[in-house]
Amino acid sequence: MISITHFLIVSACIFSLGIYAILAKRNAIMILVGIELIINAAILNFVAFGRYDKIHYGGQVFALFAMVLAAAAVAVGLAIILNVYRHYRTINPDQITDLKD
Amino acid sequence: MLAATPHNTLLYAVIATVCLPLLAFIYQAVKGRSAQTGIPSITAIIGSLLLASYIAVQVWNQPPIHFQYSWFTLGENTFYIGILLNNLTALMLVLVPLIAVPVHIYSTAYMQGDAGIHRYWMYLSLFCFAMLGLLVVDNLLLMYIFWELVGFASYLLIGFWYTRESAVQANKKAFLINRIGDLGFLIGIAIIFSEFGTLDLHALFSENGLLSQMDNLSSTWLTAAGIAFFIGAMAKSAQFPLHVWLPDAMEGPTAVSSLIHAATMVAAGVFLLARIFPLFNEHALLVISIVGTLTACTAACFALAQYDIKKILAYSTISQLGYMMVGVGIGAYDTAIFHLLTHAFFKCLLFLAAGAVIHEMQHLKQHVQGDFDPQDLRNMGGLKRWMPKTAILMGLASLALAGFPLTSGFLSKDALIISTFEWASERGLVYQLIPALLILVSILTAFYSARLIFKAFFGEPRLPYFHGVEKHPVHEPGASMLWPMVFLGICCLFPLFSLNPFSSSHSWILSGLAVPHSFAAIHALHLLIPSMLVTGTVLSITLAWKWYAQDKYPLNAQSALMLAAEKQFYINEFNQRIWVNGILGIAKGAYWLDRHIVDGLVQLFAGCVQYISKVSSWVDTHIVDGLVNGLAALTYWLGNIFRQAQNGKIQSYFLAAFFTLFMGLLYLIFS
């Protein structure tokens, strides 16, 4: 039987993949994908833990909200990336170092 | 002290007499270069003369008049400022302006056109002020102040032509030699003050003064004080061996020389001795007599061999000052003052006449563009043809100097020599040497004054310029030079001093001073001595006539003895070698000591300090600064390391945040 532990393991794997993508990718869109992976890992956790709330389905409801939120965030993120690209003519985060002192 | 009211006019007169030349001095000092006429000086000195005459009439043969005001208090001793007038002061107070007035008038012509004439009048007034002040003051401290002022004014006047190297040397010499004398004076003052506690002349030396009451005073101290004061007088009055400054002082203008030699500078020493006469005991007086005799003899010998007309006169002054010192030394200071007075007139005249001759020789030198010394007797000769009046006046003064009858010099010199004989006859055979030497000196004096006159005015002119020149530049001096000389010439004759031309015993000066002599008068001498002197004088003048006027000079002028006499027996060279070089040697030694020992110590100390400071500097830079710098470097290094984190890459920021969160979680889980 598939226990909650399996869900959590899958979720942790996705989360780790998201972290890896954020840290290691040389493309801002891939970082955005990494962020989406992390959000999805969290949503998976919500859904998994939703089995302990069979009356209100709080987990599932929250997952829907989070998906909408993630879509909005992606839209905002893509807009930022577009503006960054216009400004710097690149979306490689290694080359955008204006935050340096 | 004494009530001053009845004598108030007299007091003001004295102050005015002294201060008139001072005012002239100040006025001319303020006016500076534009005060060239000398009228303030002449007016002041004539005013002084008139007031001094008034004072003399009031004071003469009266009891001494003493004004005194408190000056300042030092501990328990109050010092007074005051004036003491007696017959001695009155005489000198008239004499000084009486000599100074002709000299001033003479100077208007003699110094005409000199570039520094404004300084000349200034110094001359200062000189007169100092001498007049010296005469009237009533205590030794004030006297010392004026004594110094006299010395300083003479220093200025001797070095008047300060662009000449020799004049500068001469006034330096005069000043230094006078310092020796001043030291003696100062030591004398110190002894008097420590013994008596007062410097007041009246309190010390009057008839019932401190000195006559104190018989328990240590005679050693009294002798020491007497000799100290005498050293002061020796330098001022040019006594052997401190006379060396006076011949050199001839570098000053001739009119100044006449003033120095007649009334002001050299008279100060004799006046001092007369003023403090009761101080001298038997020993001090003997020293004074011996030094006086020695001075008279040596100076007369030096005068014989001189060629410079002014130097002959200088040595004759020294010689005559020796006479005066003997007069003081035998206790008959009245004869000394008498001789000082008569000497003042004829010596002043001699110098003024010599000045006239030099003036004309200088004119001749400029006229013919010649190169000769206008003061050298060897360049003169036959001048009486062109300057008969000067010749007569100078001859008259020389006769007075030689002590010829009918002149004033006869009276005073005879009085002095007779007193010396009387003094010596009460003592012993050895003491007879002093009057005998004085007679010899008197004959020598006649000889060298005759030599001067004959060489300068008689015979044939020795310079080629005198032959065949139509319009001769040598002529009689002008009226403003001649009349002062005529006046002094009249004063060289006997009537001014005694109505009897052959005896000084009735002279008003000697009776006015009324000095009680310690020896009995011997009347036989009053005939014997003058006749001896006159015979000697006539013989020596005749000899001089043969030798110099008729040019039958038998001696070798280049002999060693002559040269030695001309060079003052090498006393200057002796002074140079022993004193000057000795002191220079000591100074060099001291310099070496200073250079190598004192400076060496200081430098050693400085070196040590420098070394210590180097060590401390090393410690500072390397240890203290090293610590601070090390700390700073560490901070910098650390900062640099952490700076690396701020690389602007968003992913590394995220990594850091994630890592921190992750570690926090681990901590929460495992703690």
C-alpha cells in the first residue's frame, strides 16, 4: 500500500530537484521552472496530508489555491525575466551582478 | 641733611651748569644730521661758564656747601643724590668750561666741512656734561657714573673718524685700559662701602668725617682702598704703565685731544685723588709718588724721540700728570691741582696751535697733491715765516710747559718741586731721588718742547714744496681759531695765578685750597730750586737751538736707544705679546675646552638620547604600530573574505539563505 511516507519521499525528491534547478541552472527560465517544482512539491504535500481532513478537504482546497498562485507567480516571473532580458540582453543570472557592492 | 633754602639759587645754578651741555647734547641728538653749526653746544658751554663763575664766587673760601636728597633704599642703606661744593670743586668747575669754550670756538673752524660734524658737537657736549657732573657730585657712586660717562664720551671722540682702522684700534685701546682703572675704582668703592657703610664724600672725608674718627680701621684695607682708587686714577690720568692709551688717543680730532689733555679726561684722575685725599695713608701715598715719578721720567724720555707733533705733546701731558701724581703723593695736593690748572691752559694752547699747524700742512698736502704725513715734524721746519702768530703762541705755551719765569708753568712746577724737596728732606736720602728725578724731567721737558718748536718753526723748510711756490697755501689760521689761542696764551702768563711772578707762595689758588702740609717749609729752597730749574732750562734750550734750529745734530737718530724711546721702550709690543696674546691664548684654550670637553659632553649626551630615541622609535614602529597594523590587516583580510560573498549573483545569495535555513532546521531537529 502506498503510505504517506511515499508521498513525502516523492515530494522531497521534487523539492530537491527544484532546489538544484534554482542553484545550478544558467538560465532564468529554468530557475523559474525550479521554483514551480518546489511549489508543486509543496502542493503534493498538501494533497497527501489532505487525507487526514476528510470532512473539509482543506488540503485539496489549499492545493487549488496554490496552483492559481503559482500560475500568477509564473506570469509575474516571466514578465520580470522579459524585462531583465530587455535591459541586460541576457538572462544568465551569473552575468547579472548589479546587486554586488 | 643741611637746610637747602638759603642756597636754593646756588643749587639751581649748579644743576643748570651741569645740565646745559646735556640739553645741548639731547637737542643735537634729536636734530641729528641737520645740527651742524654747533651753536647749541657753544651757547650751552658759555652758559655753563657764566653760571660756574657765579657759583665759584659764592662758594670760594666759604664752608663746604652740601645738598642731599634721598635717592633709593637698598635694605637698610639709603643712597643719597647730592652736590658737594668746596673750593676744589669751584676751581675745577670754572676751569672745565673755561678751557672748553675756546676749544668749542676753535672747533667751528677746525672741524668745518667734516661729514660727521653733527656727531662731533653732540659728543663734545656729552663730554663736558660728564666732566662737570663728575666735579659737583657728593658721593662715590654718582662719581663713578660720571667717571664712566667721561670714559665713554672720550671713547666716542677718539674714534670720531671711525672709518680709519687706527682710530678704531685707538678708541678700543683707550676703552679697555680705562676698564682696568674702572675696576680699581669699583673695588675701592666696594671696600669703602663695606668698611663705612656709606659712599658720601662729605660724611667720609670732611674734617670730622668718619675717616678721621675711625682709628681702629684696618690699615691693610685702607691701603688697599687707596691703591684701588689710585689704579682708577692711573688709567684715567695715564700713569705708567696704563698710559699707553693716551698717545694712541691722538687719532681723535686735535681739538678733542686738547680738551682731553687739558681739562676733562686726564684731569678727572687727579681730581678724584684730591677729592678723596684723606683716604690715602702713608703706604698708598708712597705708591702714588713712586708711580708718578716713574711716569714723569719715562714719558719725558719717550717724548724726546717722537716725530709726530701730537705724540710729543701727548707724552708731555703724561709726564706732567706724573708731576701732579707726585704732588698728591707727597700730600701737597694743592700744588697738584695748581699744576693741573696751569697745565690745562698751556697744554690746551699747545694742542690748538699744533692743530693749526696740522691743518695748514693738510692744506699744503692737498694743494700739491703730495704724499707726506702732515703731523710729522720731519716734514715741517721754517714754518714761522708763514705762521708767525701761531709760532709765538706755541712758543709761549712751550715756555710755560718748560717752566720759564713769568709763565704760569714756572709757578706751579716750582711749587710742586719745592714741596717735593721739603717732603723728601724730612725722610731720607733715598727719598731725595724723587725731587732729583723731577728736576731732571723738568730739564728734559724744556729740551723736548724746544725741540718741537725749533724743528717745526725754525730752520729751513724740509719739504721741497716750500721752495719756489708763489702763492703758498700755508698761512695763519682764521680768526675763530686764532682768538681762542690768544686767549689761552694770555692765561699762560703769571698774573692770572699769582701777582708775584717769582713766587707761588702768594698764589690765590694755593691759599684758597689751604692744604695743611705734613712737612715744614724750607725757605732757602725757594731761591735755590727756581734758579737751578731756570739754569737747566736755559741750557737745554740752547742745546736744542744748536741741534735743531741750526741743524748741527750730533747724534745718530737710528741708534737703538732712540728707536726704543720712540717705541716707548716697546711697552706696546710687551703688552701685545704678554697680555693680548696671553689672553688670546687663554681664550683659544677656553674655546678648545668648550669645543671639545663641554660640547663633547653635551654631544655625548645628545648621542645617547638620540640612540635611546632610535630604539624607542624602532619599538614604536615595529611593536606598537605592528600590533595595530596587524590588527588592521587581519580585519582587512577577514573583511575581504566576507566581501567575496557579496558577489551580486542571486543564486549564491539563495544558496546562502538555503544553507542557513537548512542548518537551522538541522539544529532544531537534533538539539
